[in-house]
Amino acid sequence: MKRVVVTGIGPITPVGIGADAFLDGQHRAANGIRTITQFDASELTVRIGGEIDVDVTRWLDKREARRLDRFVHFALIGADLALEHAGLAADDVAGERTGTSVGSGIGGLDAWERESKIRFQRTPMRMSPFFIPMVIANMASGHVAMRYGATGPSTSVVTACASGSGSIGDAYRIIQRGEADVMLTGGAEAPITPMGIGGFAVMKALSTRNDDPATASRPFSRDRNGFVAGEGAGIMVLEELEHAKKRGARILAEVVGYATSADAHHITAPAPGGTGAARCLRWALKDARIDASEVDYLNAHGTSTPANDKNETLAVKAVFGGPGQAPPVSSTKSMTGHTLGAAGGIEAVATVQAIVANVLPPTRNLHEPDPELDLDYVPNEAREAKVDVAISQNFAFGGQNAALVFKRFA
């Protein structure tokens, strides 16, 4: 099997766009949550989110941008940034030895809502001819491939909040099998719309701390009361090791393990005790041929919901042991909010950056720990620590779990 390395990263997040800005945001424990400005949310019970200010015309011409949903904008910008970070030009990745694997949990929600208004207020025949291509979730991967002429393997994992992790895992397997030399991979999502926020709000899944957005996302805290929706993308350049070495690439980390599992339990609730998540972690470590004691850091799903944080903690303890045995665990969603299908991509980027910088990103807003949750969650401040092996894990509605294992390259 081929070895697979990370050579470029392109995060688009509420606390920073691009590798340096995102890393700085993590190290400052920056807040990316604010009152929603993209639409009038006054009728909703939830009026906060992790929005991104970005001028897409820096990367896309106006005509092209109008024909694409916002989640695709994020994917294309992230791919551009990742390639630049990897020292690759468009010509370098054209052809059949480059593929794409970019996931999205929902797809073009904004386009769906906008065109639905036209359908009901006027007539379906006045909808945009680009409506269908704007909403389908595989278009992030498809447009990234078209932008660079990447004619190799192309796929898109749609497993809700595990979509980004699953897409990176698929890309890893594709290179391992020798089917591509380079993969542009990760996740993208743009769920901050009336139906996106409203839909999660009526499920009682979101935090209602509208008057204090900066402290609303508080994973592992005693008084956590739901997640905060965010938007963005996390795109990586994965390369076959010899291909990267031949061109003199800077290698950020090696991908050494991946696994996915099903809870087969409930449409939204995790399996009691985090049994499905624990199974996924064990399989990922087995795939990586790494003992649990070798793991230095775990980037948690850490949504700030009562059920996830409790069961995720139980899953970690089942695999690694309790306090003093388990590695430090933190949730970057405390800063970015929960970016759904983009979360796996963004958090994989954060995990790789922890290895490169030897700094653990913090769990922001962890001032009142839940007494039932007793692991080291890196509260409130980034921490210097040697990180040679790290895991990024994500769980999804439908009970689908994914875990990625990264290692310092040697």
C-alpha cells in the first residue's frame, strides 16, 4: 500500500481564512459566533451562528459565483488556498492522476430556499436553469475537479456531520491503492439560512444564547444547551509520499489510519455509552497500527450538546482509559461553531496544525466543567505540547461515525 501525506491545507472558517489566520485564531481561542446577518432571523428562536465574511470575487468572477451555491464557493476557495499552501499550480494537478473527494452534509440549501420562493410565488418555469446543479451535494467535488482539470477519481461522501472526515478517508484509500497521486479533499457547508437554522431550532438542537453569542458554544460544560451552526470549508492536499518527495514538497503530516462505523441506534441520538464511536476509534487505531497509548491529542466532535459530549467522553474513556490515561481532548467547535459537513475537513486541518505547531487548540468557554466529564479538555487556552500522533473524529445524524489518524512524518 502507498503511503499518504498532507502537503497543503485550505481552511475557510469563522475564526480565520487560510492556514495562518486559522492557526492564529485557534491559538487566541478566538470567537467566531455572532448574531446572524445573512438574513432576518428575528422570527426564529435561534439568531446566532458562525458566519464568514468573505469576498468571493477575489477567487471567482461574479457571473460564475451567481451560478454556484455558497457551499461550493467555500470549497473552491479552500481548494485554491490548499494548493497554494502546498506549492502546487493549477497545471501541476491537471490530468488523471489527481482526484477530488469533497463532502457536504446538506448541499445547496440557500439555492433551494431562493428558488423555492420563485416556484411558489411565481411559477416553476421561472426558476434558474442552474437550480439542480446548485443544490446537489456532489457539486463541491465536481466543481473543484472542473476548476483544475483533475480527471482522476472523484467522489463525495454525504454522511451529515461526518461528511468531511469520510471524504478525506476515501481520498486516503484512493491514494493508498495507487489510483491517484494527488487528492483535493475535505468538506464544505453553508447552512446558515432560514430553513437551516429554523430546522435545527425546532429540533431543539441549537443553543438559544442569543444575547451572548460569544459564549454560546461551550462543549463539555455543565450548562451546555446545544450547538451553534457554522459555515465554511476545510480542504486538504493529500499526496502519495514518493510523488511529494520527488517535487520537494513540505510534508505537514502523514495519514496513517481511517475507519467508519454505524451506531445503528437512532436518527439523531448517539448510541448509549458511545459504543459506536468507540468501535470507530478502535478500528482507526488498528488500521494505523498504533497503540492507544501513543496518541498525543484528539480533536473531538465536541458539539456542545448534552448527549454528544457525554457519550463522546465515554467513548474516549472506553478506548484510552480515564483521566491520566486518555490524551488531551479539545473541541474547535467552541470557536467555529458546528460546520456540519465541513466540520471533518476543518477539524482535520486543525489536527494537522497541532502536529506541525506542537500546540493543542483549546476548548473555548469551558469555565464550568460538567462534573461527569472528567478528561483533559484543554480549557480556554491553547497549550504547547509535543504532538506526534493525533486523531480527528466526527459523528453524524443517522449514527455514522468517522475517525482519521495523523502522524508526524518521519
